[in-house]
Amino acid sequence: MTALRYPPATEQGFFATLLCSLGGHILILLLWLIWPAHQAPPPTHSLTVRIVPEVQPLPEATVAPRPSPALIRPRREPHLRAPATTALPAPQAPAETTRAADTAATVTPAEETAMVNPLPPVAAAAAAASLSSANADTSPNATAERDAYLQVLRQRIEERRDYPLLARKGRQQGRAIVRFRLDRQGTLCETWLAVSTGSSLLDRAALRAVAEATPFPPLPPGIDVATTFDAPVIFRLNR
């Protein structure tokens, strides 16, 4: 039977040293291969590119050719003639005086307008008493009956007279005459403005006063149905 032979101790130490050297080189090689993968990438620089459209060249301006000096004609100034003078006839003084006199004779007074001066008490009383009727009987009994009826009309219209506030603030005053016609029962048939105050506010107030005063009492026998009545409506600030 053959006995096993072991190498001497020196040979075992050599092989151990060789294995350690190989392992160290392999470890260094692995570290060299892995290390670049963990390094940060180099920084990159970004550039912004802007596209600029191509500029088209402007067309050259065309200059009109200057006219030849030979074709230029001097402008002639128009010849002005002196206006002919004609002798005017002498004014006729007598004819103008006669015409002015005729014109003054044909001028008529205008109707009453707004913003008239306040009427004195005597004139106001006379205007209020001017409520009249036409085509009436002139007998004493008929006259007394008519006067009493007109007094009733005046009183009822005066009670319905309302001075507009805007007219007071605007210091508008005046006197209107409202003309109206009644039937036999005293009902208002027709009404209109005979004389204006010149103020639309006061004119409407005068017409409204007559309309709101109806119906009036029946007409007395002495007053005809075709009679028209004139009612003065006075608006005065100090009244």
C-alpha cells in the first residue's frame, strides 16, 4: 500500500501568497471598471435659438421726373377790373315818413304773456267780474237771474283754481281767460283757452279749474243754450 506524500511547508506558503496577489489584482480591476459609472455626468450648456424672419428690402421710391424748364409757363395773374360805380338815387324823405306812419297805424297789441306784473286789487276785482255771457236777455228779471248764475260759476271755478308749485317757484304769474259752453243741465260741452298767460303750467291749471268745477247748476231760462262764457282765471303771487 502506497503512502500519501504532502508537499513541504515552503510550497504551501508560495501558493497562498500567489492566490492573495491574484485576488488583490482582480479586486483592483473590478473597482476600476465600476468607478466611472458612478461619476456625475459633465454639465451641459443650453442654448436658446431664435428664428428671425428675413427682412425684405424696401422698394426704392420712384422720384417723378422734374418738368423741363422749357415746359414751365409762368402763371398769369387775373386782370381785375374796378367795379363800376352807379349813382344811387337820393332818399325820398316824405315817402319814408308816410310808410312809417302807415306801419305804426297797423301794429296791434299782442296778447298777454307770462311773467306779467301783479295786478292791483281794483284791476283784479274788475277782471273777476268780467265773467259774462253773450246773447242773453236784457230784461231786469233775466239780468238779475243771469248775474246770480254767473256769480255761482265764478265761485266754483275759484274754488278749483290751483296755483302750480313749479310756477310759484319760477315766480310765474298771469291772467288767463277760459271760454266754455254748457248745455241746459249745466254740463260742460266745450272748453278752450281764449287768452293765454304765456305759461303752459298756468294755462293748464286754468283749464283744469273749469273742468273740475263741473257740473254747474242748470242754466236759468234767461240764458240761451248757445251762450258761451268767458271765465278769467288769475294767478298772482301775492294773492
